Amino acid sequence: MKTALIIGASGGIGSALCAALSQKGVDVTTLSRTDDGLDVTDETSVASALQSLNGPFDLIFVATGALEINGAAPEKTIKSVTADALVDQFMLNTVGPSLVLKHAVRLLPRKGRSVFAALSARVGSIGDNRLGGWYSYRTSKAALNQMVHSAAIELGRTHKDLICVTLHPGTVQTDFTAKYVDRHASVPAGDAARNLIEVLNGLTVEDTGKFFDWQGKEVPW
């Protein structure tokens, strides 16, 4: 891996990925709301930001996302679900990465190994859902998984060596998760970034369209 584009580079995992990749000698390009005014939920903003870049990139990684938006915490009961919370989660966690992929295709090489990866979450797995709750967040991540899976099929016809995946980073110690870690095992962002890079380096074309955790184990849909 020689070149990488990190979307959401100012966040906890995004910034840690940038640091870890740079330490490995990767030429890292960054985009974020904080530093560049990028709004992944706005197609004009996404198109403008990506149009200004020249590829190709060996890795495009979307590290954006949120558990809580506009004060709406993950729902414990269906009675707490609101249209606004559902739309907000879909816009950031599903629409955002999908728009990035739409406009980033020209930045991916037609030949030679490359990876498009987006942060998902194990709670987005329908097959692994045994607790319920967290309706808006779970559903937005399940939808993201479907978008990336579908794109992997389509882009596999034109980009034979491209690998499109979603990744579960584990529970990471960031502002994103501070209120929800509780007794769950968690790791610093730097450790999570190194784990994810190891998974990315081990992927092959046969893995495109799949969903993996931080250990490189496939997560059920």
C-alpha cells in the first residue's frame, strides 16, 4: 500500500489510521468536516471535495459515523424511535459513505490491488442481533453493508482487483463511544487502527463485498 485517502480523518479512528499508515510510509491524503468543511451527507460537498483530488489511491477508507446525533441516544425500545433519528442516522452512516464511493470510483485504479473500506459495526449484523434495541444505528449500518456489498458486485466488473468491504473496529475508546463503553472490552484508537490495517493488508479479491471484524473474521449479514 503506497497511497491512501482517509475520509473523516479528524475523528478518533480516522486520525489514528492516518498516523499508523504514515508510520508505515504510506502517502496519506485526508478529508474531514473539521479541517476541510466536508459534509458527507451533502452530495455537492462530497463531489467538490473529491473532484479536487488526483488518484489513484490504493486505499480509500471512510471513517465517518456517529452513535448519537442531535442528542438522540440509541433507542432501547421501539417506542423511542423517531423519524428524525432514523433519517439522521441514515444520512451520516449510510448515505455519506455511499456518496463517497459514488464519487471516488474515478480515484481507484482500474488495474492493480486497491481497497475501498467503510466503518460499519457488529450491531449492524442482522444475523448476529440477539439483543435488539439501537434501532436507528443498527439499521443504518445494515443498510451501509448492503450498499457496499452491491457496489462490490458492480465495480468488480470494471475494477477486477478492487476489494470493497465494511469493517467492524471493535469497541474503540473515542469521544464517539465514551458514553457507551461501560463494562465492554475496548481498545485505544491507535490499537484499533493497527488492527484494521492488518486486516486490510490481508484481504484478497475473494473477500470483496464482505463484512469483517478487527480480527479479520467475517461477520454475518
